[in-house]
Amino acid sequence: MVERSDRAPLLDWEEVPSAEKLGGAAPAPHPKERQSSHSNSRVLPGCSTPGFEWSNGPGGHTPSRSVSSSDGCSTPPLTSNTPVGTDERLRPDKEEHLSDSGPREVSLEERMVKWEEKDQIVSVFVVTFNTRSGNMLEWCLPKDMDLEGVEFKAIASGSHRVTTDFIYFRKGCYFGLACFANMAVVSTVERGARMKSVGILSTSYTLLYRYMSFLEHQVRLQLHSPGHYSPLEAFYEDKRALLPPSGDRVVTACQANAWGAAINHSMHPEMKITHPAGCMSQFIRFFGEQIMVLWKLALLRRRILIFSPPPVGVVCYRVYCCCCLANISIPGVSVAVPKFRPFFYVNVADISALENELSYVACTTEKIFEEKKDLYDVYVDNQNVKTYRDGLKPLLRLSTADREKYRKLTEQRQMLLYSQEENGDCVSSEEDLFILFFLEQNNQIFQTLTDVAGSPDPTLTQESVRAMGLDPHGDRLFLLHLLEMYGYDTLLVSEQLCCS
């Protein structure tokens, strides 16, 4: 017998079970679907992201596994691959009730799956634009939640120029996602336009994509029927996280020692990429060879601020992509360096927070940030990467090794596209290719540095620099910055490099 769920009543974005389903046990997945699911899942052994804080859940990182997609985009983590609207009884934590084999030992991986699927929504809110007062917080749950400033994140500066948009952002220790919509109305009070945004806050941005379609639907509902909050109230009651009295972290039964094993299943943070061209592929094509400049700056943990006019959503994905360039899977390498924090969308209200950050990636629509040169090391204006730091200016020039890497990356992409077209390869994706490419470059550099540091003669020569995939002449300054940042103080530099 299938146990009845104690969840809140089905919301308007969830599938209502049919009479057949209610009359008996939930049907098992089709064998072909089950086989496809297993064949598409992948775990990259030994890959983790030390020094890259992409979740504020317990233990710092929230592990996730990814599933390849043939469209060049990363799909949701395997632990959350039940799309919105799918029967809840087919989720892993519901499948126990369908088994008639009796109790069985639950593996660590299955325990982590169940933990990850627990909802961690800490707030839901509606923001509106008032012609007299500007951006205003119209409604929220819980009522005592500190949402000061969220009205300027959920409706980005310049959003009146676009019809729809979505914005990822940070609010204190939480991550947020808001969907914005702008509708023409016949109203002198509203000056011909009604603008609203519906958003949520969570402890991790990796799960926010789940609710994108729900938020898009709700913001349209708010435009046509302002003040209709019952779906949002039901959503919050269904998905809210259980927070301790301090409100700082999510309460979970996951043991601390489970994190070490589980994090090794994750290579990079997962966001559901909805851009039709794919996330990383669009990112690489947008910046071209300049991607190699961003790669070096990300590896050096510099403060990177990306400016672009609305829409903001695709620029938030560029923030994510920049973070992915700095993945390193060699244990202990990133322990001493600042965490590479994704701030996503920021505005002038975030200035005080950014002043205290040693390393971050963020985007903004406010041009005034360009004048705040003490807030960033690198300013990216569309495709123009620039810096006002004299020590970093030489890094903006491409070396011979940079151009060679970009050529190899382009070739690998063409081979992947050919394989997908000719052989029907639906497992590999462009996103995997790009992220693995830079992961291998980073590992090659730091493995060589570690080997040289542990050798009887810890001296970096032209040969060892070439073994890293770097140019002994053009990448000399980058290498010196790298040695200083990652604490390779015992290494000596050959005179050939110093005098080149």
C-alpha cells in the first residue's frame, strides 16, 4: 500500500495525480527510461572544488551530481532530477514505500540524495515598482524576515527596458532567485506600465532553478491579479526550511562525516542552464580568446565585476561560468587561498559587503561601479576586460600558450559536435568538455608545481613551465603571481625565467 504523503496540498505547478494512480500503487518507471537514466549519469572521480564556496548549507558545500544533456547545457543534479510537475511518489524518498522487499541498509549516497532533496526555501516575496516610491517590498513570508534591500535586487536597475528577466543574487548568507515581468497597462497612476518581481531565498543557489517556472507563472499572476498571494503562501508552507533560532543555517540530520565522501562526487556547482545555446558554450563564444585572460584572473582569485545592461539572467550565468574556470581537484592546493565567491547580481547597496571581500565574481547593471576602483581588480564591460591595477595589466595580453590552449579547446568542441551529429552521442555535453578542459589545465599546473617543490632541486625551469602548459616568457608574471597566491614559497625560479 502506498503511504499517503504528509506534504501540503498540491500547488498549481504540481501535477494532480490521475484517478488510476490514486487507485493503486504508483507505476514503476519504464525500463527504457530507467536505462536511460543510468546511462546518462556520471560521476567524475576525485573531482571537487576546494576553495570555491557555492553553498551556504551545513558543512559549507552542498554536493551534487550532474546528468549530461545533448543540448550542450548542464541539466539538474542527479539528486534533484525530478522536474517540477512530476508525481512526487517517484522521488527517491518516496520509492521506499513501493518496495516489498522489506528493510534494507541505506547507503551513504542514498542518504545524501535524500538530504539534498529537502527543500531549503527560507523566504518568498513580491516586489513591485511604485511610480512615487520606486521599488517596494509588497509582500513576504515569513513576516519577520530581514529583506532590507531585496527590492533593489529583485528588480534590477534598468529593468524597465525589458519585458521579462530573472536575477540570481545574494542576500546575507542566502542566495536568491527572482523572476521579473513588465506589463503595459492603461493607467495614469502606473504611467502605462506595471512591473513586479516574485522571488525566493534559499541556503544554496544550486536548487533555485527548480522553481524558475513557478516564479515566472506567479509574477504573471501578480501582474494580472495583484494581491493574490495564496499560491505563494501554500508554496512557502510546502517548501520552507527548518532553521535554528539564529536563522543562520539549515537544520539537517546529515552527519558531518558524510560530507567528505559526498563532496568527491561533485566537480562543479550545478545550475539549470536555460539559455538555448548552452551556458559554457555561449560564454566561450561571447568572450572568444579573452576566455584565457578570465581563466588566469579567476585562478588568481581576483575580484571580477561584470557590467552589462539588462537582461540580467544571462549575465548571472557568466558569473557562474567564471567560477567554473577555477576548479582544482588536487587535494590541499586551495586551502590557503581566498574562497572564490559568486555574488551574482549586485547594486550600490552591496558596496559595503564587497569592500570586505578578498575574492569574488559578480555582475551589475549600474555603471557607477566602474568609478569604484577599490571594489574590484578586474572590470568586464561586455567583452572588454580591463584593470586599473598596474601589476595585472600585463596579464590582459594573450601569450603564445594562451592562443594554443584556445585552439585546442576549439578543436575539442568541434570533435564533440561531430560526434554528437554522426554517432548520436547524447552523454557528452559541451559544458562538461569546457569545465573538464580548464580543470585539467589547472591540475596540470599545480601537479607540476607540487612535483618540483618536492624534488631535490626545487627550481622552476623553462622545461617545467612548459610542462604546466604555460609560456616561459609570456606567462612569467602570471606564474609569479600564482606562486605568491598559492604559497609555493620554497620554489626557486630559474634565471632563464627572470631574465626573459
